[in-house]
Amino acid sequence: MRIVLLSRNETLYSTRVLAEAARQRGHGVRVLDTLQFDIRVSKRNPELFHGGEPVGPVDAVIPRIGASITFFGMAVVRQFEMMGVYCLNESQAIARSRDKLRALQLLSRHDIGVPPTVFTRQADHVSKCMDRLDGPPVVVKLLEGTQGIGVILAESAMAASSVIEAFHGLDQNILIQKFIREANGSDIRALVVGRRVVAAMRRQAVAGEFRSNIHRGGTAKKIRLSAECRKTALSAARVLGLRVAGVDLIESAEGPMVMEVNSSPGLEGIQKTTGVNVAEAIIEHLEREVTPAVRNP
């Protein structure tokens, strides 16, 4: 199979282990910088060029698109789709997951647990918004933040108003969410590949911190998911249309809630914590999905 791995940097852990897994299973892999593509749109003849040269035959694409290049990255994935190439995660699914509000709206519509959330553009509405969320405290979150960046615990209405005014001054959209106190700074990352959860870990925030992200100093350990958490993670990925997803869950008194669904989940933390070769599971999924006729070199 001829695989293109979209990534800004081939030395990144997730990119490297995916390429290694594919090559070990006998596939050809090219790691191509997403921003180096040129897109040619013409009647019935979509084309892609990389570094000024035609991309050539491709059987499958694995998008690893960072949040900062979402718009252009989705355009590249969409062009591959127009060319009839199988994309591990499709452009529309990536778009759904990248917009946190849109993702929460879709999940809630399908009866999947999410933290009670308010979206507002008006700082003078904050007090009433907090009342609707049984706060303070509340969590103020950037719509497009990653790795815990742009996530703030506001202990009072005044603090929340100040944070929201600051974000809006930078033309940033934000969400206000209920603070799930019983989670005690812990959450679960479930890695979904196809119709399976292939690995799961519990992350715990350091003392004095409510964000459990490993990038923020949190610790992690391998866990066995409960049936309810497993069902929630699989449903969240399915609703957003993602074949591969990192689903972040929080355990509340009302059951598991989906905090976020990541379309390009980092593999380092979960592979090292669980010992599961997630990269290999992703390549095996590609092998099942791409038809034998297409896989022939």
C-alpha cells in the first residue's frame, strides 16, 4: 500500500512510529509537510502537488494536522478525497472535532454525556451563565485550545468576566463549562481505532492543578475501561465521523462525560503508558479498510 502521512515534522514521535509501523508491515510511506502542498482545482481533474511536483499514486492518507493549520490541512485532505484516495480521518470529521462547540452540540444531540456548557460573547452575561452551571467555580475554555492551553479555572464571577474580556479582546471564542468537582483533577484518554478502543489511560493532575494533561505535568497509568466509558468513547468517535480518535472522558456523578475528541491524538503518552502499539493498530485498520485492488502496488 502507498501511504502518505501528512505531518509538519517527520521526527515527531507520533509521525515516526506510524511510519515505522507501516514500513514494518511492508507498505511504502512518504511523510509530506502539509503546508508544502499546492492544490489545483479544475473540472473533473483535481490535482495535488508537493514541493512543486505531482504527488503521484496514493492509496491511503493518514492526516496528522495541528490545530494551527486546520484550515489549510483540511483543504489538502479534502483534495485527496476528491481524488478518490482513502483518508483515515475525513476532512468533515476533522472539522467537527476541531470546533469544540460544534462537537459538543453534536454529541449532546445524540444523548452522549457532556459537561453542561454555555457559549457567550457578552462579558456582562457571565454571572447568569455561571448560575446556569451551578458555579462558581467554572472552567473557561478556548474553542481551539490544545494540550490544556487556554483552559482556566475561574473561582468567581469577577475572575470569569476578566478572563472572557481578555480572550474576546484577542478575538478568541470561549466556552464556559461546569466544574466537575468529583473528578478530582482526573480524566481518561481512550484511543479509538475503527470500532474498538485499543488503549486507555487515566491521567491525574499534579497537586494544585486541575488540568490533567501530561504536557501540564500530569501523570498517567493504564486502565481497563468500564463498559459505560467504552460505549461513550466509541459513540463519540462515531457521531463525529472519526475512524481514529483520542476521546477525553471525565467521570461525574451523572456518568461519563466527553470533554473533547481529538482527531490527531498524540501517541507517545498512551503507547508508553499502556504498552499498546497503537500505531500498528492504526495500520492494521488501514489494511482492512483499503480494498485489495487499491492496495496493489
